[in-house]
Amino acid sequence: MSAELLPPVAPDVLADAVEQLSARLRKKLDAAISGCADRASATAGGAVEVHFGEDATVTLRPGPSGTVTHAEQAVCTCLLAPRCLHRAAVLGAAPIADGEGDAGGGDDSGTDRAAVSGTASGTGAGPEEAAPTAPAAAEVAAAVVPSAALTAAQILAATALWDAAAEALSAGITSGGAVVQAELLRAAHTARLAGLPRAEAAALRVVRGLRAARERSGGQRLADLTGAFRELLADTALLASGAADTDAAGSARRAYEQGGSLRVYGLCREPVLSATGYGGVTTHLVGSDGAGYSVSDVRPGGLARAKGAGAASVALGGAVLDHAGLARGGLRIVGATVSADGRLGAGRGVGATPLRGVDWSEEPAAALFTRPVREAMAAVLADGAPGAGGLGTTAPSLLGCDVEVIGTAGDSVVARVAGEGPLLRLRPAHPHPDLPHTANLRRIAEHPGLVLRVLGHPDLDRAATLRPLAVGPVPGESATLRLPDAWKGRADLGYDRLQGEHLPREKAGSAGREPVTAGPDPLAEAPLWRVRRLLETGVAGGRRAVAEAGRGTDAAALSARLTRAELGVAARLAQALTTEAGRRPRDAFGRLTDPSADAYARAWLASAVHLAAAERSLVAASWS
């Protein structure tokens, strides 16, 4: 028996099951859910049974996709079924399926699955749609029309999702049990039917985060759930206002356009490991014009899939390359299909032939390392997040530079950008111990004075922090890497393992060095962490916890410290949040006269959005 036996359940199926319960049974639901997964057992035909004593057995029979998408696929033998606690508890214990369920389509090849963030947390989502074939991409391109206004149904669905999200925020983790989550899932399903896939995906991330937090999952971070709430509330507030157009609604399928003939050259490979059980690889490429592209292969399989996909074949236009070869080689692509973020599609009409790869010191790859880091980081921040660039833009998700290793400070490798640049903190792109990121960085840190070329993702939540994906030698330097010829001048830190023979024999500059400091950290020095703690307190303990934090001397100290640091707006927003959290007007009989969480959610969102913008500006300053 295993908790992994329970199949994913569509959000609307769980929401309907909870809605059918009486008020008395709803109070018992959270207690009934605990332990359900451990009692699950597999039966013939792919069904899963959960026994509740001798008189009640719940059976889940998932569809062809492996997901329970219809109410009839979950049955219970008790007399109260289907309005019974047993059935709702088992559905509540099962994982939440992605919104597409059995309706998902995609390319027959199944090789171009959208990548999930390599540092995905417990709130991570599943894969996105596969790339369409070339004829389908042409139809998408031909159907492009100017953005239209949202419909009345979409605005109503967004308003309902806002209300459900506000109630979930007001409840917090402590009170955000299965009933609160079911209301959010129902609103998310309504948003999906109305054509708001981005809002639905944000709601599913919040529900998964609430579940993981209540289960005390080791992979769940309170900061991630706080960010998920901020994203959900910001999206739904914009949609519910009616001021947004259909672009803000998002797209259920990744849109691919005809890219014509392309010449692309490999830069590096990145292992992809999602908290929802998906694994694979993303190979980053650069076009002959400097545009950034990528090829992804992400499927269910977790860590084993992420480790093995680095040498898997690239099913792109009949090319006879694996991802290791593509990362160090190139492709000439005819009839290419390209998504807005540079993802290459694997359609039937795409043809590809291998090309000789280019060294990082050759164009077009060299342009990534010659651009000043401050300018490159400003471009990344302007895009809002790594990988957010449009079609034909220089790869905004990757930042390259030459650095000299200084030493270690805590769990970071400290390095200085060549040419009297800023101090950087190099941290593993993925901390999983079975991936070689951490071991490779640890070996690099043992060689102070080592000069190397680094390519990676900038961390937008930390001051001057880069998460390297690959490293290579710096031309003309003696104290640099000595990589095998087969590696073509670069080492993928997520797949290749650096050995002693790859590093200088003498640890240049190691003698007589003073203890290493990581340099100034404007994020740590600013009192904004107090605002962050207040917002996370609201996510953890709900509205009541924020109201308690606003009483006594703590609130005055918070406002005073922020004001002294010339963060007056942050102080006023934090004060408005605590005031609204404690505003619970009642009538003469003690009943709430305004039970809505709308005003509280708006105050929380205003403070959260301002905090994100302030922290982003401090991160930008740290790269100067």
C-alpha cells in the first residue's frame, strides 16, 4: 500500500463531492482525509480501493489518461453514497489533476513537453501542452487577431475566483482545509470553462500549496505559497475589473508560429525536476541572429527521468542527435515552429539536419558573455522573470559572464565578475543531492583564483545571485578549466561531473587569503523582511494572525523602522493591512455586519505587490 497509488482527481469532481456533504460531515472531512492514502490498494483493471472498515469501500476507476475526471469513476459501497464522507475523503486525499484532464491533446510524438521549472517547489504545476504539428501551427498563426475585451461570463468567473481566493487567504493554512480548498477548486473549474486558463492554473498552485503546507511536506516553502497567493489575487483582480483583454486570460495551449528556416547552436543542458513528479531536460540554444531558443523533453518520471533525459534522443525533424550532442552541436531547421518564449516545436512538417557546434568564444554564443552584467540583468528584470522573453529576443533567461572564484560564504560560491565587476553568489541551479550541481560547485570553490566562464539563470529573489547551468574555460587564461575535447569547451553542471584533472593543479591565490565575505546584500539590510514576515504570517495563520500582529508595540516598531529606512509607502500599506485585518464590525447581537474578505485581500495584495517591486529594485541595484 502506498500514498502514490491514488490517481489524480479533476478539480470539479472533488468540488462536487465536498458540496454534496452536509454541514456536519464537512466538519469531519479534514480528519477523515488523513490516512486515506495509506489504506489504498491496487486492484485488477487499474482501479484503486480504500477500505473503511467492513461496510464501506471507496473505489476509484481512472480513465485512459489515468485521471478521475467523472463522478461515476468514484463510488462508495455505503448507504449514504454518493453523498458520503468516505467518498469525499478519498477524493480529497488524491492528488489534484491539471485542468486539462482527458481533454488534453498534443503532438503525437509527445517529445516537446513544456519544461517545468528546474527549481520547482511543492506548488509546482504539471506539464503544458505539447507542440502542435506544422499545419496546426500555421492555423494558429493565421488566426491571430487583435486582442478583444473579456466577455461578461469571463468577468463573472474571475470575480467568483477572486472571492474564493480572498476567503482562502483570510482562512490561511491553519483554517484552509478541504472545504476551503474545494470552494477554490470549484471557482477554478468555472474559470477554466469561461476561458481563463491562467487564473485556473494559479488557483491550482495555491490549492497544492495549501495541501502541502497542511501536510507539512518537506518540499513546501511558505514563501512559495505567499507568491502563489499574490499571483492568483493579482490575476483575478485584473480580470474581474474588466479592464484586461483576452491576452490576460492566457492560453490553454502553447501557441506556436511558423519560424521559417533556422540555424541554432547548443549552449547547455538543464535537468528539469518538478515537485509534481515530472522530470526531463531542457536544452538551451542560440540562433544565428542571437535569438534564444530551447528544446524540452519533460514527462512523468521524476528524478530518474531527469537524469536519463540528458542523453535521450531529440525527436525534432528527424535529427539524429541526443540532448548531449545538441547542447554541444547545432541544427539547421526547415519549417520550424516556435512559441512566443522560443520553444521549438516537434511537428511532422519540421525538418532538421545536424550542424557543427560553436564554441562559447565564437559568435553567436560569444555575445552572451561580452554584454555587461548590469545591462544583461536589467533586460532580465524588464522581462519580469527568466524565460519571459518574446520570439526573436536574445535569450533573457540566461546570463553569461567571466568570473574569478574567491571562495565560499555559507552555501554560496563567491566570485567576482571580470573587469572589476560586482561580487556574485553562485548557488546550485537545483539542490537535489542526486544531481551534480552542488558537488560541482563545491569542487569549483576549492580553487580560489580560478577563472571560468559561467552561463546560468539569475535568481530574481536574491541579491546578485546566479544559478549556473554550465561552465567553461576563459580563453587566454592559465588558471582556468581544462576540459576534455569531447566536452567541446563546456561542462553542463547538471549532468557532467568535474574531476581534479579538469582543474588547475595548483590552487592559485589560495595562500594568505582573508575570510571571504559575500559583499553587501541590500535585501538583507533593508527592513523589508518585516513586511515579508507580516504577509507570510497572513498566509500561515490567516486574517486573525495579521490582526494580532497589528496590536501592541510590534506594529509601531514595524512602521517606525520602515519610515526611518525611507520606505514610507511600505509602512503605510503594512499599517493599512493590519488595520483592515482587525476591522470586524458586529451588530448588537455579536454578528458580523461585513463578513466579506474582499477589503482584507485587497489590502494584503497591495502590500505584497509593493514588496515584490521594492525587492526587485534592490536586486537590480545589487548587480551594479
